[in-house]
Amino acid sequence: MVRSILLIITLLFSLAIHADSLEEKAELGDARAQLKLAMEYESGTNRPINIDHAIQWFKQAAMQDNTTAQFNLGQIYKNGYGVAQDSKQAIYWFTRAATQNNPPSQFYLGEIYEYGLSGKVDLYNASLWYQIASHNGHGEAMLGYKRVLKSLAEEQQKPKQAQDTQEIAPQSETVQPTLSEPTAEPKTIIITQMEKPTALITFGSYLLIAIMIVILIFLLLRLKKAMNQNKENSPLHSNFAKSLQNEKLKQLQDTNEKLKIRADAQEVTIKRLNIELDTTKKASFSAPIFTPYQLLGVTTQSNTSDIKKQYRKLAQLHHPDHGTDGVMLTEINKAYSQIKL
């Protein structure tokens, strides 16, 4: 019992110190601290879940060109986690991360344009972002690029009058009955009676427990006071919110020129890729065939250890345990088997 009380006190004390130091660093403009604080508010680690606070700190880190924060904001607005779904905001933050060569953001932009999550299907932009992501090593983007080019070829081959006559066959879902597992039999716990301690040991134990309880109450009161101060100093009524707004304006002005330069570079890249895409469309509309070396991201001059290392990396990334459908893992295994032969 004494050990349990000591452990609880230690945890509460460390949490209080951690929360204070992390918030101080975040308020001073540390992007890493802002990102970590946002993740804690989002997941409920070391502090209660608060999506509004998480979005606020994610935006602070994202304004400092933190690609992880920009990607998380895109995910929040794309999936509507804690807020209403906003495809425009999702595209904005994904684009800011994608222009900094963030392959997952580039892949999600291709997915948004391919499936019309922004309100309109745009296969040309989807193929563009899939191609950029695949060039940056995103294996699943290769399949997306291949799929979009195939759809573009099919649209060109079909008459324009028959585009609105496509029918989708309903698929019946089979529901398998779930079998209830048998409940385990209750276990009998036998408590043996301990010998009576001496009066001195008993008095010392009670005194130590009383001291621990007093310390625990003190720490709980301090933690409650800190939480009340955080509630009173809400972002809408505190000077901190005003300073954040001023800092946002300054950062927007400072990064305006950087965004213009990036936009120009992106426009040049888009024009070049559009020219390549038009050339590919005119030549043939058949989907590109990737060689086993291209699919694994290696060359014919790569040695066996490098090929094996790249294969393990891609196999772990696209394993079904990480939420993928396993299609890319099958393609990677085939390519690796062909190279080994």
C-alpha cells in the first residue's frame, strides 16, 4: 500500500512539472514543444483531451513550417476529427506540407482529387500528386498513379454520351454470426492471515501513511489550482491569445515571400509534369509498367544488402498491421522474388 501511494505521488509530481515546462516552451515559440503539446491535447496524454487546444497548437507549429503539424491538421480537417469536415482547409495544409516534400501529404492530395473529396473529381491533379509522391519513395502512390492513368485512358476511349450511363452493381454483404465465448470460471482467492506486527511498527506505518496522505492532498490541490487557472485563462479572454494573434500576423508577413517562391517553383514543376503527362497521353493511354527495381526504389547497380534493406523497409511500411489493404505488400514481394532470381 505504501509503495502504491509513493508511486501515485511521484507520477502526479512529474506530470505537474512536465506540463508546466512544456507549456512554457510552447509559449516561447518552440515548434517542437507546440507540436508535442498539441499531440497530448489530441490523445489525452498527460492532460485532458481538448481538440480546440490541439488545433490551436498544431497551427502554431504549422506556421513555423513544421510538416508534421501541417500533415496532422490536414488529417483533422479531412476526417472531421473533433471539428466539421473542411476539404478546403485539408487541401491547404496538405499542400503546404507537400511543397516541403512530405510524401504522405502528396499521396493524400492525390487521393482527395481522385475520389472527389473536394467536391469534384480531378484525375489530372490526382495523377500529378501521385507521380510526385511516387518519385519521393511512396510505394502506394505508384499504384494510385497507375490506377488514375488507367481511368484517364478509359474516359478517352468511351464515347462522351455514354459517360452518364454507368451502373454500379450492389454488393451483398455477408454477415457472419458471432459466437459468444464461454465465460471463465470464477477463481477463489484465499487470503491468509498475517501475524500481528508489534506496536512500534504499527505506529510507524500509520504515521507514514498519514504523511503520504497529506502530501497527496497537497499535490492534488496544486494540480486542481493549475487546472482552474488554465480554464480561467482561456484563449479568448487572455493576453496570450492576443499575443498569438499578433504573432500570427508577423509570421504571415514573414512567410509571404517564401510562399510566393514555393508557389512559383510548384507552378514550374506542375507545368513540366503536365507536359510529360500530355506527351504520355498522346503516345498511348496504357498504364505504365514498373520494373521490380523501380517498385522497390533501387537500381540494377545496387548490391544485395541494399536491396534487402529497402525490401524490409517497404514491407514493414505496407504491412496490413499498419492499416494497409495488403495490395502493395504483394507487389513488393513479387518484385523482390524476381530480383532474387
